Amino acid sequence: MHLPSFRIGLGHDTHRLEPGGPLMLGGLAIDHDRRAVGHSDADVLLHAITDAILGAAALGDIGELFPDTDPANKGRDSAEMLATAAARLASAGWTIANLDCVIFAQRPKILPHRERMRERVAAILGLAVDQVGLKAKTGEAVGPIGEQLAIAAECVALITPAGGDSPPA
Ligand SMILES: [Zn+2]
């Protein structure tokens, strides 16, 4: 069977918000009056990216790689989780072509932080900044996103064989 020499992956993540800061997002600690709640540092953007790249290579998901039943994962740095997933991807013979990501948050405004987030994600993954697309949407003031009860993120990742045109064996 002939397989195309690229694969695509989709990642989605949601975390509950609670009063207090900072908000961990895109590998940055953003000064904000709410923070995301989770077993790790609850960075929705990095978690969505992690699932997108793992999914593209059919390597499972973030919950399998870092079970929340493992005390070692409590408060874990999501940048380290993403770097671990990227190492798995590289071991499987794949390289990331590009990412396109969306953050769903009523507040804070993402635009002032967007370039630093793109740079941070690119640095974690060893990519050029122009391989990392990032947009943000509010919740239009309705629903859990709009009412600032939750924050979410989505990411699609395109991966290609690290060694050229043929898919890894
Ligand atoms: Zn998460």
C-alpha cells in the first residue's frame, strides 16, 4: 500500500479556571487573575500541541505518556512533556512540518503574548517561528469559555519523514 509521506494530527485540551494567577499558557507564566487547574501545570496550549504531534504519528496521547495517577506528573512542566513527546516523534522517524493552533479564552487578550508564545513553542520543538501558527478566540461571553470557567486549545500538526520522502518503516 502506498502511503503519503506526511501525516496530520489533531490535539484538543480543556482546563478549568480558578481565581489566582499566574496563567500558564504556551510555556509562559502570564500575569492574570485566574489560573488553569490540572494535575500538571495545566498549560492547555502545550497539551494540545503534545496530543497533535503524538496523534499524527499514532503514538498514543499525553495521558498515556504522563498518567495523572503517577505522582511524578504532579505539577509537571508541560514544556518538558512536549519535549518528551517530540523526542518520541523523532525516534519514530518523523519531523514536524508545521503547527496551527487556536486558544479559546475570554481573557486575557492573547495578542500581546502571541509572538512570545510562538517563539517559546518553536524553541521547545527546535522549529523556526514561522512553523508555529497561533490564533485566539474568545467565548463571545457565553458558555464555560465565555464565563471564564474554562480555557481550551486546539492544534493541528503536519509531520513528514525525517529522512526524506519515504514514510518511516
Ligand atoms: Zn491538559
